[in-house]
Amino acid sequence: MILAMPVHVSDHVWREIVAILVLLALTVLPVSLAASFANARRPGMLHSALAVFLGGIVAQFLLGVMGASLTGLALSFLGMCVVYALVLEVSLVGAIGVAVLAFVLQILIAIGLAYLGLRLHGFPH
């Protein structure tokens, strides 16, 4: 018979776990919600995480190649949307909608997390 021994998790490890959860809440969750709203064929968290990761790499590459001009920003956004369309299996117009809706959701989630953090630390309304 194997007895489970209690595992002590340090405060440092808890902070890292919370940081990873916040990162997922700010990046993958909004894309997954937006993809399901846009009727993507693969709106799951794993595909959304893959789309965010690959889309970020493509966007950064295009931004580096084109420079920080308006054209570079537009092409990096379009490149990210193409990756979203391919990974999430949605049309290009749907992928643009996913990117825009995910951005709005990211802002709302960030505001909600900031409000929650202020409330947990005792700040009034």
C-alpha cells in the first residue's frame, strides 16, 4: 500500500503557477473564446495556444523584416491573422474578427484582473 505524502509547495512556486494562469488568461483564453464566437472548426485551448504562439512568431518576424512602419504593422497583423485562419480553421475575415475580438477580451480580462487584485489587497472601489 502506497501512502501519499503531503507535498509542500513554496510561495515561489505558487507565484509561478499564478503567473502562468494569468498569462494564459490574457493570451489563449480570449483567442479561444473569440474563435468559438467566429465558428472556427478548432476553437479549443490547445489550438488557440498554438495559434497565439505561431502567430506571435510570424508577426514578430514580419515586423522585424518590414520595420516598425505602418506597412510593417499592417503586414505583421495580417500574417498573424493568416496563422489564426490556418490553425483555427476559420476564414481570413473570421480570423481578423478573432484577432480584434480577442484584443477587446484581453483588455476586459486585464481590467477585471486589476480590479480583483486591488480588491484582494483591500483597496476600496
